[in-house]
Amino acid sequence: MMIIKTPRSTLASSLDGLLTALAWAAFGFLFISGVRSIVASPAHAATEPAVSRLLPDAQALLAYTLVAACIGLLLSAWACYNAVRFSRLDRRKPADEPLPDALAVHFGVSLTQLRVLRASRTVLIHHTDEGRISMIDFMHDPTSVKEFAQMRR
């Protein structure tokens, strides 16, 4: 189940599927060829026992296991470090609501405009090229225009 659902293009989805299929095909090929080389090795079958034929592969598997264990230990150490580092923070509670003064300063509007913005149902906000608010059009919501006119008096 995806946690964040964003629309993906058909090209991205098909490329993802193609790369996943190629990776699984490569894994399957390597796995099957490894098993085939271990089981059906006629040159060494008569002279060497099966254990000695598997020994080089067992050494490689031991090396892979050690590398995976080191990566797992590194990941566990990182998780413990972050648990200690952020132990005093409660990340599960919502952030405090910002004060109206701070919001008005952040968006570059007056407190009166901020109150009207919060009370109105429909507002058309125009922005500059830099992303700042250049104009607020309250004409789309008759109730907010009435409230705004009452606040201006």
C-alpha cells in the first residue's frame, strides 16, 4: 500500500516496471546458473565430493552474510543514534497553531485581511512572480465583502 499517492506518468510507470522486470530476470538467471553449476559439474563430480565443490560458494555466501550483517549493524546503530538524539521530541503531536500576528507578517497581509481570509469561503489571491501576494480579490464571496466593509469602518 502506498502511503503517498501522487499521479505518475505512463512513461515513469512503464520504465519502473521494465527496470523491475529486468532486475528480477537478472536475479533469476544468476540464481539458476549458480545452482546449475553446483549441481551439474561433471568434470569434478567423480574426483571431488559434493562438499568440496560447494566450499567456494559457501565462502562467497559467508562473505555476503558478513557484509549484510555489517550493513544491518550500521543501520541499527543509526536508528539507535536517532532514537537518542530525538528522544526529547514528541513528533506525534501536531505543531502548535501559529499566532495571527506571525501569519500576517509571513504572508504580508494585515490582521484585518487575515481575519477576512479565514472567514471567507471563496477568495481569489493574485501573486507576483516571486510568489508574494500582490492582490486579494474578495469579490467572489459576498459575505466576506460585507465583513471587510464593516471592518474598514
